[in-house]
Amino acid sequence: MNSFGRIFRVSIFGESHGECVGINIDGCPAGLPLSVEDFTADIERRKAGAKGTTPRKEADLPRIMNGVYNGKTTGAPITILFDNTNTRSGDYEKQRAVPRPGHADFVASKKYGGFEDFRGGGHFSGRLTVCLVAAGVVAKKLLSPPPPEEGTGITINASILEIGGEADTEVGLQKAIDVKDTIGGIVECKVNGLPIGLGEPFFDSAESLISHAVFAIPAVRGIEFGTGFAAARMFGSEHNDAIADSTGKTVTNHAGGMVGGITNGNDIIFRIAIKPTSSTPKIQHTLNVETGETEDFSVKGRHDLCIALRVPVVLEAVTAFVLADLMLLEQRVGRVV
Amino acid sequence: MNSFGRIFRVSIFGESHGECVGINIDGCPAGLPLSVEDFTADIERRKAGAKGTTPRKEADLPRIMNGVYNGKTTGAPITILFDNTNTRSGDYEKQRAVPRPGHADFVASKKYGGFEDFRGGGHFSGRLTVCLVAAGVVAKKLLSPPPPEEGTGITINASILEIGGEADTEVGLQKAIDVKDTIGGIVECKVNGLPIGLGEPFFDSAESLISHAVFAIPAVRGIEFGTGFAAARMFGSEHNDAIADSTGKTVTNHAGGMVGGITNGNDIIFRIAIKPTSSTPKIQHTLNVETGETEDFSVKGRHDLCIALRVPVVLEAVTAFVLADLMLLEQRVGRVV
Amino acid sequence: MNSFGRIFRVSIFGESHGECVGINIDGCPAGLPLSVEDFTADIERRKAGAKGTTPRKEADLPRIMNGVYNGKTTGAPITILFDNTNTRSGDYEKQRAVPRPGHADFVASKKYGGFEDFRGGGHFSGRLTVCLVAAGVVAKKLLSPPPPEEGTGITINASILEIGGEADTEVGLQKAIDVKDTIGGIVECKVNGLPIGLGEPFFDSAESLISHAVFAIPAVRGIEFGTGFAAARMFGSEHNDAIADSTGKTVTNHAGGMVGGITNGNDIIFRIAIKPTSSTPKIQHTLNVETGETEDFSVKGRHDLCIALRVPVVLEAVTAFVLADLMLLEQRVGRVV
Amino acid sequence: MNSFGRIFRVSIFGESHGECVGINIDGCPAGLPLSVEDFTADIERRKAGAKGTTPRKEADLPRIMNGVYNGKTTGAPITILFDNTNTRSGDYEKQRAVPRPGHADFVASKKYGGFEDFRGGGHFSGRLTVCLVAAGVVAKKLLSPPPPEEGTGITINASILEIGGEADTEVGLQKAIDVKDTIGGIVECKVNGLPIGLGEPFFDSAESLISHAVFAIPAVRGIEFGTGFAAARMFGSEHNDAIADSTGKTVTNHAGGMVGGITNGNDIIFRIAIKPTSSTPKIQHTLNVETGETEDFSVKGRHDLCIALRVPVVLEAVTAFVLADLMLLEQRVGRVV
């Protein structure tokens, strides 16, 4: 249930306020150079601290426990831990009685019979996305081994498309700051350099696998590929991408890089919708499950005003490990690299 | 690759112009009443023949080969076949040289080395969605055993929300007919009666599993849950659903029935975008891979003007088997019913 | 539950007295020549009719429904059906009250709530091993594409080692005929031509996967690799296989071709124990579950005196599809051949 | 590849001389009491130090990193680490040139391109069986929650049946000590208290799953259920177990508790063969892969004279997690306990 992938298989574990969060990567080929430094850039990109993000800061130093020897992957499972050091569980005691609207508190309590670690969202916490980022770092290295020859590697880039409906993200963010509320956004991801043929006709279409992984990211409410929802308003003759040459390059790329569930050699392009962070500082009226009364409620703790700001690197990461798995499955990456 | 589900596991097979298409359902509990008649209503809903759909008509009589004895499921795998009777392969010979834009012809040829059965889209054909519908029939019966007691069963209803941007689907369709082109649409699905607790925190979130299955339906370009992409423009205080009572009922349902990847007891609501059918009668300019020249191309064959019209029952079906699997996994349905 | 394999994935279905039995093979590479004739030899080897086997004879003509086009696999799932033509269900009515000792009748009734198709053993019947043989034919072709160059293909050969404790199988069989009872036997399987490196350190050791598949064959009671149980009485210095040259060839082969769960390039050798057929013509004393009384019971029907005689080709088959899967996983066989 | 189980899913990781070895358990129900003390007894049973076992001693203190809160499982994945403290990697440098006979050194080097962590057997080391034991502890608690009511829990007991062919294990062991060699043995496992109905007809037969897990234990060369290999020499009328009463109790238990791949409510009984430890102190003649010459070789390091002595608790463990998974799958254990 907490695993994903058929060959390059990631398993996530940990809780926001437990000892650590972590990720296990099975099926990574042997011989891939991997060091703690490889994680720095992407983990920095995910980090809090910028305007609009939570003041909770974690050192986020990855501890590579297994699967790497002499600076290279061994072919055995790779385990990476991140210690939880900056936790304030006191912040969260109240939520037992008043499940936070938009959070998993209530459903977790029902699903796990009240035995769940509820502190800071426990296993549901966005804290665990640092583990996704870590898996993404390994997957990216596999997809684009450094130093990449010109044009040979696969590159994945995600960026904020809009915040609160504004393409100027500063403007969008300021709207939220002004009203002391949280705000949503849209993130776009592009993948360049993929071969033709990844994905399967039905259940394991490239879109199926990518969206499966993407909805593992907390706060995602939608995904669209290529023209996406706009395609619903188009005519076929507008939407079809004519094939331009024998490499499969198309004149337009409305399909977003996949037809029939299979990559077609053009850039993969997709967008995801991120809801506003549920932990808004605004007063909310919600149920106290102990008293049975509705009461006013305000999230104190330390939270992000706009979680979308921290999502791009996470989105790249899940995309990377989906594609790494497909590349291995399609034998485009060797079992030893 | 052609299978989906952990306990209630469906496997799809067949080609548009081969002997048959079919589905195998493993893990269905024993004791569920099942007859050929149970399939009639949903298969009729998917059928072509209405305005805007292909004139190719298939009898679509399900042949239950295995797993049913004395009118009830036995607990062994259920195999259901649909013979292909109305095939005209001659229509498709040309596509080898001129891969149809928007179709899988080109990528399939690259992926399978030219060995794929290309007739009528082969294994990629929308024809196979009749198999998804069949699996959905079984799953629906499992979710809502007849005769359902008042309010106890789980009901799944999908319907067209718009065609070509028009809520009046007749208007939308006429636009396409007028210009002799194909057109896209949006389909919405609602699920009522689910318990709290289906789905898992990360990779097997309810959204992950539903979207995984949904992107197995040909022509889907996007999916959004609850407020979906609109959430990206909302404030947290607007978006959060306050819990109203101890059953988990929320005052609003912006989340679309899931928080933290887990069903919360409210209606699941989601929408999908369907692109316009690629097989438009309009002239297109695309590559002849044999000559290397771009040439004019027009799809003859028999095709749907608006495939979205036939999607609702398919969408219900994939949703049904995802939920049947989760209900079994969460032990809300017994191994013998 | 009725599927096996990670890439080359087989799914079995059907019942002894239903319409058909069948197998679905997903993940078979495209481009493999495959015709009905390919199945003849192995299906003949499994067939009844020889001394010591059941007089029930089936035509056992494989019907390749999907996944093959123009005589070659397409990369889409392959479905193969075998019609059940020679069924006499009347033979089996009595068993509802008196579950046959050594058979699955009683446990199936408990597990499936009495809804199972009990005729002729239903889904538990040895009849379904014809499906395993069919999957094995495809796997063997993949492992050893004809015409094989000298020494390049992988060959799998299983044979009877003893019947009723007698290396002379005729003698062993006659013992059973003389006392009008059924008798067990031992079958040995050898695989030549495998590369080094198939299998994984722990859960997916080559032995784990082979034994998993082998215990899918009805009547198997044990399996041993290389020296097997005899190893328990050996000293380390006797048992160890010294490496002879840089290809990994060992001086002896006590390990049976695998160390640490990984193939070592030497022949795989293993043996399985087959119990005597449960359906003995001898009078047995067992429970009538309706009366609650113990009563005399004798199997009429048509049964094998020594099912071990028909096992070698089934054993080769399951071994073949395990190895085909590992060869694909280890990228020793391409996705297109 | 390093995971096993469908609901109760264990994933193993780590290397003999790396930072730690560990196990991740996904799908364990919430609410199960679990503390470090629960592990003491079984970990002690596996420990070295007794006559015939290696002088390498590890503290083997389990560190429960995740999935437990307030002394009970939370329903989130459980991660348990064991630090490697007593390592002497210097012992192992030589093996690069002279792969130890009977060990995975040579195949690992080929499979992982020389990138494997070869120190002390790396990921192949018997050291990792402490992780299997830990998973077994959790599974056992699930199968038999303390304090068990009389006769309600499931108990699993494995014991040495013979060492070097001697039922008196002291005698068997002394034989090896006398000749300064290692020696094999046979271990038997019994399971009491199981319900009828665990396991599936074909690929997921109870025997298939148990043997799959059992061959994950290093040094196992064979497994037999019930009468096992002796069944091959029996008549059907001898072998069949007559059903004695309506609970499914049989007069004899030659089947070892399973028919048709399904548990029948009687004790499960099976035996496994353990080969003599490959690391014998005796001089061996084997290849130096660097010089290409055969040379004399003697294992120094710290090793077990008879690894079979330490296997029973490991065998219980893997049996326990196979059965825990089946109990969850068959809904005999709840998702919250």
C-alpha cells in the first residue's frame, strides 16, 4: 500500500513527529554514483523558509543507510532516512477533539481505530514528501547520468504556472497574505528526451502511472495531460497532432507526449491543481467530536500559506521514479549502469 | 501490465478485429448472483448507434466462460468474452503507411516492432471498453447487491456534463455535425453510500487508484476531484469542508469525498476530460512513413463523432472495480457474499 | 491469486466441467513465432491414455484467441482456451455428501461457502494443468528460439526418476496395478544453458520462484534442489562446489545450479515428490457430511493410477515460465524478439 | 524483489557490514501492542554463541523507527532497524580474488557488475535473517494476540529434527567438530490452530507461498509437506486422510494440513533441509579469478559450524508472516485489531 513501481520500486514510511521519515528503493540498478551531495539541490528546493512557506525548518540531511558502497549503488535496496528533529507535538494535541477541516485527522481516526499517530498529521504529513524527493533524486540520476552527453539525457522540469489564478505568483501570493488565508496553485511539468514506447495500452498507460504517483502528493486535486480539460472543447481536426517526421516528432503537441497510453517521443507535458493548504490561520467553524458541538477553530502551529510553492520538486520526483520504472521495464536502462 | 487491482483483479485482453475481446476477473467473492441479463443495461448504454456514435454495431453478448455455476459466482476466476463479429479489416490496411494522427498506430509500431495487430487499433481499440463495462457490472453488483435495502447500497452514476463546451449536449454535438468534425466533452461521476476509510495515505490514495483506472479509458486527458482545478484559485477558508456531525458528513463537499487519500463518507465527485475522437472525417496532413512525404489523409472507416457520449458507463465501470477492490481490502465486503 | 510472474505473467482460469479451461499470458515479447502446432508435442506428452493414466481423453486443441497475428506474438496478452468436451458430471454428484479424502472437495466447500463448481474438482482439477503446459510452450519458445544455434538455447527436461520407489517405472506401476491402488513418484527436472545472475537474494530467489510455481501443480508434496535433503547429512567440504573456471563452471554441482538464490551458470537440477492420486479405486472409510456417519466410499469416475506419469511436461512448463520471467527481468530477453 | 506478501508485506534491506540491516512491514493492522521486549525471546533464539555457532555476536537490539505509537501499531508501515556493530571487514578482502565456494560471491559479482557490497556477504548475508525474525515476531503477535484464550491462538513451532543425519543433535554436531568441518541438518515446523480455507487453488497455494518464503532463508535446499518425499513411495489408500468429523479433522495427517493448496484445519507440518555452512574451516581447492589458477583456500573469519541450529526461529518467522498475510486476505484478522 505504501509502495509503488514494478522494478524501480519505492516504499515510503515514517511520521511527522516520529523518529524519522524514510524511503526504500528496490530495483535500482547497480553502479549508479550516489552521494549525500546529490540530494542537496532538490531538497533545498523543497525546503520551507521562503515567503509563503512554513517557518518549521528541518535540516533534511539524507542518511543513506543501505544499498550504496564506495559511492555507487550496489543493486541491493537503498534506504534513506531523514531524522525528525524540529517537532513540537504540543501544537497538535487539540486536534483529537476537533479534527481539522480538510485534513485526514477524522478519516484516519476512523480508519485506524484511533491508533494512528496523529501528531502533526502522522504518516499523512506533507513532511514525507522529502522522501519522495529523495527517491526522485535517485531516479533522475538514472534517467540522466552525469555528465550527460548533449541531448541524450532525460530532463524533468516542473514550475509554478499560477498561484491563486495569477500567472504572476508574487501577486497571487500577496492576495493570500493580505487576507491572512492560504491559497492554491497550478504546477506544470515537462519531460524532455524520452524514447518512444514507454507505457502500456490499458491499465499501465503512462498517464495512469504518472497520475497514480501524482495523487500520492498531498493536496493535489486534479491532473491534465497536454491540452487536458481544454481538449473537451476542441474539434478533432484542431486537436490531432500530425506526425512530422520518422522520429515521431509531431507538428503540435496537444497530446502532451503520449498517445494510446504510450510515450510518442515528444515532450511530456502535464499540469496539476494544488488546493489551498487546509491549515489556514482563519477562524473555521467545525465539529468538536467530543462535545458534539460545532465550535470556532483556528490552526496555530507552523504551516505553509501556499503549499503549491513547494510542490514542483516533488512533482518532478514522482514523475522521475515513474519514468525510471518504465525505462527499466522497457529495457532502456540496464540492470547494471 | 494489462491487469489492475489487488484482490478484485481485472485483466483485459483482445483486439478489435481478432476473434474476441475479453476480461478475466480474479478475486470476486463467491455467492454473487450473476447472469448474462445483468450485463444488458450497461452494455446497451455503451453501445453505438445513437446520433454522434459509430455505425459499427456489435451484438455485444457477453459469454460467461468460467467462474459462475448455478447462476452464482464460485470464487474462481470469471472469464467473459465478447466475440468480434462485425469487423471490416480492409478499412485499416492503409494506416500502416500513414499512421493516423492522434492514434496509437505509430507508437505501437515502434513499441512492438511492427508485430502488433494494427487492424482497427488492435489491442488499443476502444472496442475493449466493453470488457471494462463487463467488469463494472460485476463490481457494481458486489457494491450494491440487489434488492438493496434503502440507503445501504453503493451507487455510481456518471453523466455528460458538457459536449464541446456546451452544457446542452445536443447543441454541442450539432456544432460538430455542422462542421463534419469530431468533438470532445466532460463526464462527471458521483458515488454515493461509501464508508469512511477506503484508500491509503500515499501511493494507494483513493484518487491515485481511481485515476490510474480512469486513464485506462482511451481519450481521457484529465481528471479532477471535487473542486479540482478551481481549487487552485481558492482560499483555504473557502475550500475547507467543515465536519457537520459525527458520521463525518461535511457542510460542503469541495474535497469530493476524499481527504488525505481516504474516503470520508461524503459523495465522491470527480470529472474527466475526453478529447475529440482522433478519427475525424476532416482532411489531415500527416506523414506517410513509407514515402517520407506529408500527405493528405482522411479517416474513412466507421467512427464516433463524439466518443464522450459513450464514456459515462465506462467511467462508472472502472470506478466500480476500483471501489470493489478497496471494499474487499478494507474488509467491507466478505470473501463469500 | 490465479496469476504468477512479474513481466511474463500467466493467469489461469476454468473448471473441469465448465465450458473451457484457459490461460492468459501477459508480457510476452512481440515477434515470437507461435502456432497451434507448437503446442502439439507437449500437449501429447501430458495426455492421458497410456498405461496408468485416466481413460478420460480430451482433444486438447488449443484455441489461440488473442495476442497472435500473422503467426507471431503481438506484444498484447495471449489468451489460449481448451474446450471441455468429454465431461460426465453425473459421476460427481455424490461427492457433495461424501467429500473425497485427499481432495479439495471439503475445503473448497468451506472456503467458497458451497458456491464452488464442485463437478470434477472444478477449478481445482488437474485438468487445468493443460493450461500450464500451454504457457510453458510459449515460455520455452522464448527461452530457446528455433532454430537454436548450437549451445545457445535454454533447454528444460523433466523425467520420471522413480514410481513407487522403483527406478524401473514399469515395475513401480505394476505394483499399483496388482493391488488396484494408486501410486506416487518422483520427477526430476534439469535446465541447461542459463546465464549467471537470474534470481534475487531474498524473497525472489530462483528457488523461491521455482518452488512457488511448482506447488501450483496438484499433488506435489516436496521439492529439493541439487543435493536437496541429502545435503542435510553432508559436511561442508563435501558439499561445496569449487569454481573451475572463469565462466563459473563448478567441479561438482551439489548446489543444483543456484547459490545465494542466483543462478550460477551450471545446470539447474531439482526433484519433486508426487503423492499417489487421491482418487484410488480402493474402498475408503470417510465422513458423509450430511448424515454425520462414516461410510465406505469408492471412487468410480475415470482417474489416473499414477498421476506422476503425466507430470514431467507440466513441471517443465512451470519451470519455463518462471525462467522466462527472470530472463525478461534480467534483460536477457528483449521486449521484442 | 526484496518484498513479500500481498497485504501484510515485508521488505528486507541492509548489508552485513553496512550501517544496519532492517525490515519494513506494510499492511500490519492498527492496534496491535508492540514493544522492543516482544522481540527479545525470538532474537535470543537466533543468536550465535552456543556450541556450533559463530563467535560473532551482535547486540541485535531492534530499533522500532516507525509505525508504533503509544505501544501499539498505528496502521502505518513499521520499520525496524538493527545496527551492525561488530564487523570486521578486513576478514573479507581476500574473497574478491577467490570467491568462496558455495557462497554468492561469484554470482553477485557477475549479477551486479562488481558493484555489490561484498563485505561479509553483503546483502546476501545470513545476518539479514534477524530481520526475518523481527517480522515474524510481529506476525506471530497478530496470529496469537496475548493473552490468548485457550485454544484460540495460532501457534508455530519449529525444531531441529536431525543434524548430520543424527536425531541426537549433539551426536551430529560432534561429528562435525571432530573433523573440523561444517554440517547440515533438517528442521521441522508445525502450525496449530489455523482455520480452514487459507491459500488459493493454483499459484497461491499455501504450499506455494510457504515455500516461496522458506527459500528466502539462506542454505535451504529442500522442503516437503506432510509425508513429503515419502509420499512418492506410498499407495493412495495409505496416503489419503479420511475426514473424521464435521470440523474437517482427519484421522491421519499425511497431507500436512493442506489439500488442493488450501489449509484443511489440521496441523500444518513441513520439513526443510539445511545444507552445511559453506564457510568450512577445511582447506578447499578453488579458482583465483585474478590469476586464473586454482589454489588452496581456507575460510578464516567467524562462522557457524552448523547453521541449521539457528534456523528454527527463522523458519517460524517466515511461516508466521506468510500465514498473517493469508489470514488478512481471508479476512480472518481485521484491519484494526
